Amino acid sequence: MENKPSRYFKYAIGEIVLVVIGILIALQINNWNEGAKEQNKETIYLKNLERDLTNQLDFIDDQISYETDYTNAASYLLNSFKGKNFIKIDTSFFRNLTLLQSRKTFLINDPTYTDMLSSGSIDIIKNKQFKDKLIQYYQELERIEKIIQNNNSLLVDQQYASVFFKIGYYFDEESIGIFNYKQNKSSKLNLKYEDELAKISREILNKNENKLQLMNVINLRHVLSLGSLSLMETSKKNTQLLLEELKDLNKKN
């Protein structure tokens, strides 16, 4: 009888210890499950980021192609004028002049990064150094996007286009002559009309003030395309470096 309280106490302590151990095991299993979920989530995000960066390279290459065409077109017009000290008005002149009136919008492919920011999942990336590089990379892309967008809107659409349409050049290779008004190509009246418009444009360009204005905006367009091309080349290198680092992380995961 005297040993019963002692045995009961020992049993109670044993039960408490078992309960505590059970709780600790349950917590550990729960933490392990949560950790596994976090790991799986990080793996999915990293794989999706690799996909996005690969697609981003395609967008950058596409932008480089356009900016190269703009640079070459402007170079042709500037070199043609410098070499002869006058503007040779021919098919090549109108084709390149018309090309410079267009522009390419730079696209950022960031659905995964945007999702990580909006959902607060950016900290799921355990590699802090890579996470910082990723944030800096997309911040730089956004800066470049704004630069190109502002240049296109304020300089190409307004300054270059205003001079372009004032002088009146529009070239379409599918049309006869220089101007395209969607008329019957076999029409003699159409040919006469286009010849008259071409004559008017040449008369406008013979004025020195118009010639000066045109060459200035062509030079402006040349500088813009060179600047955009430089930004794209740098972005391509940065994207390739980040992509290689991301591929290494995915291999380890």
C-alpha cells in the first residue's frame, strides 16, 4: 500500500513523458512535411524562372534584330549623305527612311518573378546571393524597358515621326513607285499621281532647312538605336550569366 502512490506517480510521469515525446515527434513530422513542401515549392519556382529567362533571351534577341536593322538603316542614310553631300532620293532612301519610322517595344517575360513578389514567396529562395541577383536583374530590366519606351514615345513617335510625315515619305515595296495608296497598280492614273507626289517630296527636300531637319532626326534615330542595341547586348550577357547560375541551382535541387 505504501508503494502504490510511488508507482502511480511513476506511471503518471511516464505517461507525461510519452505524451511529450509524441507531441515532439508530431511537431518534427509536421516541420519535415512543411520543409518538404517549401523545398518542392522552391524547386517549382526555380524551374519556372529558368523557363522565363530562356524565353527572355528570345525576346532580347528579337529586340537586338530590330535595333540592328534600325542602326543599319540610319547608317546607310547618314553615310550616303556624308559621302555625296546631298541626299540621293531613290528606292533605298525611301525604304530606309520608312523603316526608321517604326519602332520595337521591349518585352519583359517575368510571370514567375511577379507571382513570387505578389504572393510574398520571394524569400522561399534559400540561396540569398542568387535571390539578390534575381531582384537586381529584374529591376534593371524594368529600367531598360522604361528607357526604350520613353525614347520610342517621346523621340521616335513625336520628333522623328513629325519630320517624317511633314516631308511626306512613305515607301511600300508592294506599290509602284514610292507612295502606296492602295490603288490599282496597273492604273496609268495611279502612276501619274505617284510621280507627282514624288516630285513634290523632292521639291520639299531641296530646301536646306528641310534637309537639315531630316538629317538631324535621322542622326537622332541612329543614336537611339545604338543606345538600345547596347542595352540589349548587356542584358543578354546578364541573362545568360543568371540563367547558368539558375541551372546549377536546379541541378543541386
